[in-house]
Amino acid sequence: MSRHLIIVTLLLTATSLVACSEEAARRSGGSGSGSIRDTGSSQDTGSSQDTGNVDDTSTADTDPDTTPEDTGTVDTGRDTGQETGDTGTIDTGVSCTRTVDCTSQFGAGFICDNGVCVEQLLPDPCVADGQECTDPAAQETDAFVCVSDTAGATAVCRQLCNADTADDTGSADCPLNTYCFDVGATSASGLTGACTPGDCTTNIFDATACNGVGTCYPVGHGASFCIGAGTAIEGDACGLDTSTTPPDTDVCAPGLLCSNSICVAPCDRTNGNADCTGGDACLAAFDFTPRNRPGLCGTACTAFSVGQCPADEACQPFLGRAGVNIWACVASTGNTTFGPDEICDETGSCQEGYLCIGAETDAGGNTINRCTQLCDTEAELAGDRPCASFSNPEICARSAVAGIGFCQESCQPFPRIPGSNYGCSTAGERCFPVVLTEDAASAPVGICDANDGTIGPFQPCAEDGTIGECADFAVCLDFSDDGAVNPNCNALCAPFEQGAVCGRGATCSAIFPLTGNLGFGICTQEFSAGAIGGRCTAEGTPCEAPGTLCLDTGAGATCVLACREGFNDCANDPGTTCNVGTLNPDVVPVFLGLCL
């Protein structure tokens, strides 16, 4: 089996609903790039600003002043009728040659502009949802971000939210009828999402909801968004073009949804099963909102089952934004049935229990799809071995979708032996360590996969944070904190294994950069000198002793051994026990502790 999968983050592509959600994200602000954020092009430059006409520019007053002596401050020329939020400048009427001439008299915020002291006013910060804004940098706060909900629209303040957990929580930290999309916010709160209100308020069956050119797609949390529609009619193929600008013929017409690469007319779940015939039920296959509840006419089936569906159908998962919505019997496509590990395309379907997924890349950079067996990762963790029927030892490697994995040939990833195939049956494959779960510590396991990388340990590489360039599945990483991006190939190593497992001048860090990925460690040359319990200087970085971290636990910075709950890691530091909960749970998993 030759696969170019990034195993830890396999993407399950059972339906094209993910693409629909991505389109909704683009229509409602995009994801992560920050491209929708107002760049200040509409910022008030002061052209209509009061230019000082309220300053006293007349000649001296010759009439006797019979009022008490004026003891007030110098007239700065500030217009007290200035509108709130005006980002222009105010002319003080006071001459200057340098900015310091102005700050010395009026304080911060005043500059010398063309020989005159002027005050530069910043716009009011965001304090309410929907408040118009013009300057993201100046008006963003710990609670709000300044964004445009759609391209070309006036920027407004939107409530910040946690985009990392939006799919899991249904955007619970947003007001109802809004959804949390990642807009790349950079507030001190660390939140990157904006609570974006839906832009259509009817349902997917209303062809006029999006001016007849889009489909009102339900995303979640009560919010529906207009996604682009094309010309493909019911029964036509769809979602096969994975580019950012697929042709209209690859996109379903208004009111249709792309399901398993076919345009289908959804049923309305608010009508029960009335829209379906032949005993079919209106299944909850798609995301929904209280008023926008599309379904799919069909028959439900047991997850991962084989043989429950009619002969021309197969039991497959339907994906939504938060994972699998339902398992249902799906009609076969095309005239071909592809077998295990065979190359597959739109001309047919994989046999039941298998899914056509991107498995490798050809010389031209094109993705090659193969039929890969689905498996239950929960069963794997419970010791049931759902992939045990294969002739070679197999393991259920998890995908990006909770509970669903793919059967792949397993191997023993440690100790690392450069150039070895680790017992993998296919030429050119190596053993890639994987993490079966992030919810509990587990022993290292591996799967066989193709690796064409050629760059050796600690040699420069280009793509920081990726696997592919480096030999033997080393990871291209930049461990330095000098501000520059100069990544090197960092080899993988067994976590908490003592000894010179990474060679001279390197150490195995199981907890740096504190990702909690305990299926394997990473060899690094960036560490503090010191053995277990010894003094160190660079707090927060790995120590020379594998599996240790430079920390001050009350008696100065020392090299403290990390440990996993349920493992005998502290045997390497006699007299200590594993204390979990001592590290920041926002950074590391709760099962990671320190030997104290």
C-alpha cells in the first residue's frame, strides 16, 4: 500500500458537505486569512474635518475687558462639537518644528504636521455588535473585532468567539442565529473568530432566498448562509473539482445539495417523511437550523456495517460541520465497483466498507484516490482490532473525523533505524508514528506509509511544520526563538526514552513545543544543558536529558522529568511520582504531568 497520507490529520471525504460549509465560510467572511478585514481604505482622512475655523485668528481686542481675569489654559482650538469616532486631526493653531514641541505642551497623541501641532484622533473602540468601524487595528478589543461580513460591505464590530471549537460547540459562545467563523483576529484574548449572522433567513427550498443565484445553506446555531449555486441539475455529478473556483457545471443549481458527488433534491424534515416515497425516511444527513432543516430520502444503517443495505447500495457516513450526521444507505455511482486499494474515480464506487480517498500524489502533483477501508477508532482503542482480518498486521489510524479511521498496515516505529523499512511489506514505505487518541496517553504505534523525503537530520528545509521533504518522516520545524524562520529537519524519537537516541548534540523532546502529541517525540538541538534534577537556565525549554523540561518548581530552575499518567516514566528519576495537573491544561493534556 503506497499512501502519501498525513496520517494524524486524514481528511474524510465521504460527501461534499464539507465543501458546502467551506463555501459558507467564504461567503460569510473567509477562514483564517484575514482577507475580509477592513484595511482602512475607507478610513476618515480628515478631509472634511474642522480645519481650525474656530480658532481665534482676529487681531487683538482693543476694548477694555471688564470681566475677571481669564485664568484658563491656552486655547488649543479643539472643536468641542467633534463627532465621536471621527478619525481625522484637530489643528491646535500652535506652531512647531518637531513633534516633541507638541507633546511637551499637549501630551501624547499630538504631532507636528506642516509646522502646526495637530491632535490625531483614533476611532472609538468596538463596544457593541453591528457598530460601524473603519480601523481593525485601532478598534478591535478583547471582546469585538472589526470585520466585513461579506466582500465589499461596510465593516462592523462583531463579537469575538473561539473558532477552534466552533465545530464542536455549535458556536455556543455566539448569539443564536450567528456562527463562529475564523477571520484571523489578533486580539489579546487569543480568539480568532467572529460571530457572523446568517445572511438568509428562509430555507434551502426557497429559490428566492439568495436572489435566485445561490442556495440558503444551513451551517448551524440557527445561522444559514447563501452559498454559490451552479448549473448542475438533480442527478448530475458535483464536487469533483476541488479547486477554489470550480466550473458552474460542477456546482448544484439553487435548492439542490451535493451528496456523495451527486446533486440531490433534499427533503424537508419539517414535513416528516412526506417528501419521500417507497418507504424511505427523511434522514438528518445535512446540517440544519431551526427553520432550515434539509434531509435526504433514504434508509439509515448501522455504522461500519456491511450487508445491511440493498445490493446496489452501500452504508456510508454523511458529514456535517461537527462530524458524522448519520450513516445511511447510498446508491452506487457509475458502472464500476472498485476493490481494496484500487485506484478509484467518478466512474464507479468502492465496495461497501471502503471509501475513495486521496492516498498519494503522482509526479505531476495530482492526487491519486484509492479505496481504503473504513474502521471504528473507538473499537481500536477498546482492543477490538477492527482491522484484524487483513493478512498483514493492520491498525485503525484515526482521521480528522471523530470515531472514523482507516485501516493501514502497522509497524513498530521505534527505535528509529535510518534506511530501514521497519518490516513494511511495500517497497519505499517507512514507519510513521501515529497518535491513536489525544484524550489519554497511549504507547507509540506506527503505520506504513510512503516517504520520498531526502533531507537528513538537522539540515535546512523549506516548509515549516510539514512532513515530506525530510527523510524517514522527520519533521521540518523551527525550534529557535530568534524571530527568523529557519526550519531544519528534526527526526522523530520515542517519547521519554532515555539515552542518546537522537545522536550527539541533540535530545528527544516529548513535550516541546508542548503540543501534547505523546505518540512520538522530536529530536532537537535547541535545549538547556543539564541532566534530570540538574540546574538549567532557559526555563520552558527542553533539557539535555530526554523527556525533561527546564522549570522552576520552587527551588530555582531545574531539569524536571515529564511523565504520562499510567506509565512508569518516573522510574528514570527514582524517588519521584507522576503528578498530573501541575502543568497548564490550556497548553498540555491533563494526563501529562511532572515527576516530583
